[in-house]
Amino acid sequence: MDIKQVTVFGGSGFIGRAIVRALAQEGYQIRVACRRLELAERCKTAGDVGQVTLIRANLRMPQSVVAAITGSQAVINAAGIPFERGRQRYRNVHVEGARAIAEASRAAGVQRLVHISGIGAESRSSKNRYIQSKVEAEDAVIAGFETATILRPSVVFGADDAMFNRLARIATQAPFVPVVGNGKARVQPVFAGDVGAAAAAVLARPDTAKSVFELGGPKVYTYREIAALTLREIDRDKPIIGVPAGLMKIAGWFAEFLPVPPLTHDQVDLLTHDSVVRGGAKTLADLGIAATAAEAILPTYLDRFRIGGRYNKHAPA
């Protein structure tokens, strides 16, 4: 394969930016396709001058998808939404968007297509609307581009993540840190940089076509342990209290009326289920990537939540 240029859909997002950085380090020319170019400006600093270019594309407009792909030998779909708002619906973005990308990639003669999904997308019995859309998205990708590679990360952590930053912010403002139910659901957080490295790695390996990789970190935690880890990192002593999932879902439902909901009904539901790599699944190790421990990265961005802030000389090292 001779892959020189890669189009990344959703490159302005948290995972997308990590993928762009990894591709830039490997020397690819990168085209970042997104609806709002201003949100992708910082992607340009991931590579040398001219290595990363931006192109406007809307997954609801097939002609813009085709234009974004034309000239690229590989495509990575990292487009996704954490909640629905206006015309941005799970079906429109996750399912129909993935379908449009797969079909346009096949028509353009693209050599490789990588689709970023999520752990849980194998669960066809799930009633969670978010998970349902992920399952249908994978089906749409395979139907449109049968040699696609699918990456299913667990909860992704890094400087701009949702999980650890949200918990740390709550710990600075509330008298306790809530967890859903008993907090015993398990999660295997994976570093954003490792997800980016995985996307770059599969492009360099033709044998990864028609494969699914589940991406998790080196350690499995309960959500209660995640809350405790966050508190240790920010050097704060707050009780961790379980809140019944039913009450949290009601709160999430009302929060969905906010412009940017802190938590949604679907997200609460996800917090009651395990998000860990299944036994026998292909993993980061199969791509030659050593998973990065959360404890090695969290101090680099959670230290700002410590009492006195990042530069407090009494803060723990």
C-alpha cells in the first residue's frame, strides 16, 4: 500500500485530535474534515507547516463528504456526538454519517478505512440509544466498505477528557463525589495518545483489514475506584457516595434540556455497565502498543484542580 494522505472526519474532537497528532508523527499528509473549521485550527500545530489542512464537511451533505475524501488513500472516521441536539442526532451522525463515509470511500477507491466505535458496540441487545447507534454504525461501515478496520476504545482519558475532568470539577465544588448506583461497574480507561497510535498503526499493517480491535488501558477499575483515584490526584478529601441509578437518570433527562448537558440519561445508563476489553479480543498489544497507565498521565492535567492550583508548592508530586 502507498498511503500518503489521510482524511480524518471528526478530527477537531478529543479523539480526532489525538489521531491527527499520531498521523503527523508518522509523516502522513492529513486532511481534517469537520463542520466548523475554527474548532480544528489547533490541529494545524500537530505537524509541520502545510502537513495538516482543514476542509469543511458535513456528514448530512454527501457531496461534502466526497470532496473531503477525494485525493486521499486512507480515511479515518472519528466523528461522533456525546448527546443529541437539534439536527445532530445519533442516527444522523453515527449511522448515516458512517454510511456516507464508507460508501464515498469505496467509490473513491480508498485503500483503507478505519472506523472509531466503542466498547459495547457488539451488544445488539442494548436498549441504550447511544450504543444502538454505535452498533448500527459498525454495520453501515462494513456494508459500505467490507475491509474496514474497527477500533473500539473504552472510556478515553487525556487532557481534555470528560470523565476525569468532570469528576475533578465536581470534587472542587460539591461536598461529595457521586457515583451511579454502587459504583461497581468496571471501566478500562485508555489514553487518547494510545488510541491515536492504534489508528496510525493499522494503516501501516494491511493484515489489520477486516478486523476489530478493543482498546483498553493496562488496568481495570470500578467507577468508585476511578472517583478515589481522581481525589488522590487532586489531593482532596471528599466522601464518595452512591446515588441510585434511577434518580441519576431522571436528573440526566432534565439536564438534556440544557445547551451543554453535564450528564444525559444515556450516559448514566452507560455508567451502570462494564466497559472493558473482552477476553480473546484483539487489543493494543496486537498492534505493538504498550498501554499507558492513567496514573502516569493524570498528574499532567488534573493538578490544576488541587487546592492552591497547579503551582502550589505544597501540592503532592
